[in-house]
Amino acid sequence: MFLLAWRQLCLDPARTFLTALALGAVIAVVLTLEGFEQGQYYQLARTVFNRQADLIVTQAGVSNLMAVRSSIPQLSREKVESIAGVVNAHPLAWISLIYEKEGEKTPVFLFVVDTKGGPVHMVRGNGIPKGKEIILNDSLAKKYHLNIGDPFVVFDFEFTVVGISKDSAALFTPFAFVNFDGMIDLFIETDIAPDLTTFPMLSFLLVDLEPGAQREAVAEEIERRVPEVDVFTPGQLAESDMNMGRGFLGPVMGLLVFVGYIIGLLVVGLVMYAEVRSRLRNFGVLKALGFTHVRLIYGIILQALLLLMISIPVGVILGLGTASFIHTFGPVYLIRWYEPTTFLSTILGSGFFAILGALIPLRSIRRADPMLAFQGE
Amino acid sequence: MGSTQLLRAVNLSKFYGRGHTEVRAVHDVSLEIPHREILLIMGPSGSGKTTLLSMLGGLLRPTKGQVEIDGVNITALKETDLPGIRALKIGFIFQAFNLLDALTVEENILFPAPLHPGGLRRARPRAHSLIEQLGLAQRRKAYPRTLSGGEKQRVAIARALINHPRLILADEPTGNLDSASGQEVMMILHDIARDEGCSVILVTHDPRVEEIADRILWLEDGSLRDRKSEQHSWVRDPVCGMRVDEWTATLFHEYKDKKYVFCSKRCIERFKNEPDKYAKHKNFE
Amino acid sequence: MMLRWAWKTLIRQRGGLFGSAGGLAGAFILVIFFSAVFRGEATQIVAYLENTRPDIWVMQRGVSNMHMATSFVYDWKADKIARLPGVKRVTPIVYLNTIVHAGDQDAFSFIVGLQEGSSRAGPWALAGGRSQLHSGETVIPEVLSKLSGVGIGDSVTITDRSFKIVGLSEETYSMANSVTFVSMSDLTDILSAFGTYSYLLVDLEEGIDARGFTKTIMDEIEKVNAMTHGDFVRSDFALGMMMGGEIIFMMTVICSGLAVLILGFTSYTQVMRKRRELAIAKAVGIRNLFLYTAVVFHAMVITLLALLLTGIFAIVFFPFISTLVPQVTLVVSIGDLAGMAVVAIIVAAISALIPAYLVSRLDPATVFQV
């Protein structure tokens, strides 16, 4: 039956190619959706890891880096730096604001950094903002056609672009980076806040440890000596942020992926239905020769799985193209379909739905009349 | 328990529809076929030959009656058990050949092999032997679309024989073949019965097949009767002059105490319109 | 006659027709699903604004949104606006975007701080409990309560503070921004925003023109932005949609490509299966143009059926999905469906090219082949 299944596919190469293209497109769409979801979680995790800290200090009760308000007393920094094993505690803050230019608005997460916590991967320019300098995520720069030396105006305050970064976006929102001095100038010279205490000027501390220092022990000690804070490893905070992301993206993406698989099931079902209908006579002959329903259905499932295997590389190529397309038009989105677990789950899911789809013409197979063998062609 | 009869059919009937729309495709047919016999079933179109063949091969459930093959009552078997009988005991040969376009000659022949307990291992030497015997050695790797009609039918015959069936059922095996190929296929079927020990039931219009048949049955309007091969009564249609076998003809008309035999309804109608013209015509007397 | 042939061929194989239309409908559903998600989210983003419905919203100058925005207005500005002739009432709120920890659920939320004892600007529909809040109390979305398993009397955590649930609100949940209510004093404390509010909700006397009054407010009060309710809602809705705009566009293109391939495959299969009949048609003298018409007709029928299935699915099942999966709010507009129809027609036209090419290459001599 395997030989027949394979040869049937080779009999009409054009049709097999077109089928592989259609099925491959479905696989590409599912890979893209799954990759989109994983990309969001990856971005959330990278946001934490890119701060390059050994430990991260948050306000007590706060267990995320993104999408939360965290405010630590200013003196916490000194207290943390006084603990054995701690080399430095770099301040970090962020606020969300809406950048508007020529009527087009974009939400931006503005990270406020000091000696650490800025962008890790630069496309061009300077990675360390000073004074009224600002570093933009490349998607933001592309959208507004901004380049090194251009002004970036928020709340009537003008920053100057000194760098373009990548790998600096999350939750569909690009990042920008300024220095604390620049932020203070922004507060003072504009109406962004009635006074400085309104803003969480110190949201987090990025802690560097001495070589050989025990992370867990130092974290415990910090929490003991500075009870108004909590301490996390980057891994813990990243996991927390990813869980938050899963909470609100998971259901939507799950639904979309499910719809994608249903399309795959229908495409396979359509292909196999057409295949069975066109070979009804053959099925009658095979029944006359003594082949059981089970064998015939097995043959159809084999054919569907062979088709799927041909379609997978097509799907990968289309997936690459789709991801490129998205990265070109929407660079703030990251598509990570090449994650082994994502890829494997898509292939396995596709296989399952391909088998289900192959069973759609079950009734036609069961009803194929061996008497057809006696009819003229 | 052994039986001298390979196939026994008792009171087989197949009806379609009910009441005044009922059609009796086969009516109360009984027959017995011993081992190694070549049986020819002839009859006009629509007489029920294919229906009878299908019931004998377990492809169609009879409305009444039963079929026994090698002592097994196949009509009493469940639908799921019939494929096994067909795979191991019966070989089918069709008018339209019904080869699988996607497979080569050799692959077509071997295709039913996995249905036998011996599988492909047992079947390969047999396939090789059949290919040689049937003159297909040069076409072993060819695909059906490149074969002639005669070659295709020989492949179909080899496929039917691969699992050593006891019974071959052939529906119009020479129907799509030229004279020479048809002759060749007939001789192959004759040799099968002799050498393989199979019984062969042939359904055909082809009168040449009578030469190789051990027995000839005539099926008309669903009923079966014996017919000796030498029984022919050739007369001429008085309208068109075509030779018609009076014994098997179905269109008759009496005029002035003389029975006329016709080949078609058209000829009968023309005769009836001008009986004197055609009855008097010397060429057709 | 060729159209009749095409129609009868389609009808004879209903399984294939519905299978093709089903696969195509799936691709169309994916397209509108994205816009339905973002439209649903945008609708939820403005749900609080819509239901609060003051005549005018006042916020910090340079700000024209609530979602993802930061705004601070001195409390004395609220008093000054309240004293303006024509103003019936000014209700201040304090506002924060952060995570609410409820049971094992973390929900990204608008936290709205309400004046104690006031129900203005609070929850507009309650599933249980009360809406008037005191310090240490909160009203959370009923859906969040169900998802997390916490209810009235239990606690949730916002930053490092615990709040007791005294009420469950309806129509306030969405995946990206639920609305949670606490007392203003608590939220002011969390924000350390003493002496400031985030937004001022201005209700005017009967007959006062809201749009004109926004100018009055901005003339009288320095460094504020005043917007009519309608303008403010539109601005936030547009931001919500804009955030999804790129991905909607891209997924529309991608899924339309998928639809072209599915329909192209279907049309190709149909032509190949019927090539003998098409060859017969050619052999008896029917021109290629009529054969193309039959092929395009075939593609159009499947497309229209797919659109119908998509429309039915969207109208009937999307609300059902939202009930089943409350984290997802799906809203389909007539505009979305109309846009989808345009996409579908383009898809049908493009996908008919392949079978049209095949038809042009058909050899009428194949009718003589056995």
C-alpha cells in the first residue's frame, strides 16, 4: 500500500505540487502563528535577560519587569550595594507614553537607565544615552523615518536620536532608552508630572554580584535587610513575565492555531476526497481483489502522510518567507517558528489533523462498489 | 471435507425493486462446477451474466439462494469475511483490465500478494514465473499506459493467478482485444485450467471462446439453460441479409406460415411495413 | 450551457463543494479573526470610557488617550473647572496600568481609583456585591473572579498591597486590560501622586455645547488638554486598532495567499477531473472563452459559498467563542465582512488563472482516447 500511495502522488506531479503548496501554506500559517506567540514570550524574556543583571530588585509584591508599576525608595540602592557579594546596583525605570508625529501615534516603553540596562544589540550608533540623547528601537525608527541626529519630541521635550537598537520590543510595543539625567530634564522642563515624586524614578535595581557569590544567599540577604523590596534572578522574572504573556496571549493564539489546523484538516480532507472520488473505480477493483476496508483506509492515510511530508519543506520555505514579510512590515513583531518545540508541535499537530482529514472520504471508500470493476471505463 | 464440486450455486436469484417495478436480473439459477472445468456463460446484453458472475464471486449478495465455494457457504458469511475468500480462492479478470496506472507490470502482478499468508516472499518467484509464461519479461518494468490491450490482459491474468486461486471469474476477457490478442488470451485461460488446476467461468459474447469451453450455458432473462457448442442454426435476416443464429435469436415474426428471424427491431419493423417485398426477395431466402 | 454544466457539476459533488468552501472559509475566518480580536480589544479598551460617559475629559496637556498613557492634573485644576459656569460636576479619577494578582491569575489591568463614597465613574454593571469603595477594598471583573477562583470576601494583590473584593463587575474584562476599581486614596498612595489626579470627568449643564466648552477649559486652565467624550473615545479606539493595524494587514495578506492556493488547488482539481468533458466541449466547437467562464464561475460559486459560511460563522460563533473563552472578545463589523468580500473576489479571480491556463492547453483529440 505504501508503494501505491507513493506512486499515486508521482502519477500527477503538477497536482501533487499544487497540493503540497496548499498544504505547505497551511503549515506555514500555523508555524507563523505559533512562531508569533513564541516570539512574544521570547521578547518578554529577552527584555529581562538583556538587562544583563545577576539579580533584579523590584518593589515588594511586584514579580514582573514588564506591565507593572514598581517603585523602590531611593535609598534602597545604597542599602543593596552595602550587602556582601554585591558589586553594583544599577537603577532602572520605565514609563509608557504615546509618541505622536504627523498624526500617527505609537505607544512606546521608555526605559530610563544609568550605568547599565540599556540596549544590548545595536543596529547603528551609540548604545549608551547621555543627557538629552535617546536610543530607539529599529521598528520605531523605520516607522517614523528617524535616523541618528534626528529629533524625537515627547511632551514638547526634544531628545536627539543617537542610536538605533534591535531586540528591544515586547508586548507589541517598541522600546526607547534615555538616561536618568535626560528624564529629569524632561520632568523639569515639561508638564509630564507635577513633581518628581509622581514618577517611579527608581523602579528596579540591576544587581551585579562578585565572582563566586551565591545568588540565592545574596538575594535572601537583600530581602532581609531591605524589606520593602523583592529580589529575583533574571530567570525567575523572565518566567513570570512569560507567564503573564501566556495569560493574555495564550487563549487568542490557541484559538487561531486551532483554526489553522482545522483549515489543514479541511485541505487534506478535500485532497483525499478528490483523490478517492477520482479513483473510485480503483477502490472497487481492489475490493474485488480481496482488499479490506481497513487496508484501503490505511492506504489513504499513508498517502495523506506522504503528502504531508512533501509539504513540510514547502511549509518551511513559505514560513521563512512569511516571517521575512512580517519582519519587514512589522519589525516590532518577532516570529520564532524555528524553535524546536514550536516546529515539532506544529509537525505533530499537522500529522494528527492530516490523519483526521484523510478519514473524511471514509464513507466514499466504504461505499465504493466492487461492481464498478465490471463497468467499461 | 473434500468435495468433487468446486462451486455449487443453488436457486440463486437477484431481484431489484418491488411489486410492479421489480426487475429479476437472475432468477432461480442453480449450477455446479467441478475442478478444472472451463464453463462458458453466454447470453444477450442485459441477460444477467455480470450479475450472476458477481454473485458467484461474492461481490453481490443474492436475494435468494446460496453459493458454496470449496465447501464454504459464502452467502452465509459476514461482509467482512468475504474479502478473504476473494483474495485466496478467486481470481478476477475484467474486460477493462483494471490495472493500477501508478504501478509497473511486475508491481501490478504482485499487488494482491500481501493478502496471502506467504506474502511477497512467497509471491516473487511465482510472479517471475508467470511473467515468463505469459511473455511479459520484456515489459516487466513498463507502466500500463504503454502496454497494448493484449499485454494488459495478460498482466491482469497474472495478477488474478498470483495467490493460487481455485476459481477464475472472467468477464468478457477478450471484449477489448483484437482478434489475435483475443485468441491468445483464450489459449492462456485454457492452459490455466489445465496447468494450474483452476476452474474458469467465462462470461462473453465472443463465439470463438466456445472452442475451449468444456460446457456452455445460456443465460436469458435471468434463467440458465445448457447449450451444446455445436448447436447453431444459421439463417439470414430477410431485410439486411445478416447471418443470425436462430438458436440464440430473440426477434421472430411469422408471415404466411413461415417463421422469419431478424437481427434487430428495425429490421422487423421494415419487414412488417412491406412483408411481401422482403419475403419474396430471392437473395434472402 | 457551459455555466449550466459548471453549476450541475458543482451540485453533483456536494461533498467536494462544501469541503472546498469549508477550507476557503477557514482561510477567510483567519483573516477576519485578527481584525475581530483587535476590534474586540479596542472595544474593550474604550468600554470604561463609553460607559462612564462624561461630556468632557480633561487630562494633562500633550495627552489624548487613556490606554498606555500617563497623565497628571493638579487637584486645584479640578476645583477651578468645577467653578466654571456651565459645569454641573467634576469627577476626578486616578489611574494606573499594572498587574492584578488574583489567585493563580495575573491580569493586566486598568486600575481606577474612585473617590470614596462616589459611584460616578465606577462600575456600570454589577454581578454581585457593591460598587462604593472604602480603603482596602476593590471591585474586580466577574470573569477574572471565575478564572481565578476568588470571589467576594477574598483578596487580590496590587503591587504589594492586598485588597478585599467587595464587588464583581460585568463587561469589564478583556485579555489585555481589565478594569479594576479601588479607592482613590489607596491608588494615590501607591502612585505617591498626592495632590494630583489622572483624569477629570466633566459633566455639563443641559444645553451647554461640549465641543465649545473644551476650548473654554483650555483657555481658563493652563497646561491641560480637554476633549469631548466622543473625540476621546475615538482617539483611544483608534490607538487600540492601530496597535493591531500592522498585524491585521500582514495576516490579511498571508491568509489571502493561503486562500488563493486553496481555491487554485480546488479549481485545478475540478478541471483535471472534468478534462475529458471539457475536451468534448472543445471538440464540438465551444470556444475557450466560454470554458474560461465556466472555470471562473466555478471559482466564484465556491468563493461565495465560503463567504457565506464565513459570515455565518462570524455572526453566530464569534459571540459564542467569546462566552466560552472570556479572555477573547471578538467583534466583527460589517466593514470587516465587506472588506473580506472584496479580498475574496480578488482571490477567486487570481486562483482561476491556473485552471484557465489548463483549459487553454486542453487537446480536443483526447475525446478519442479510451
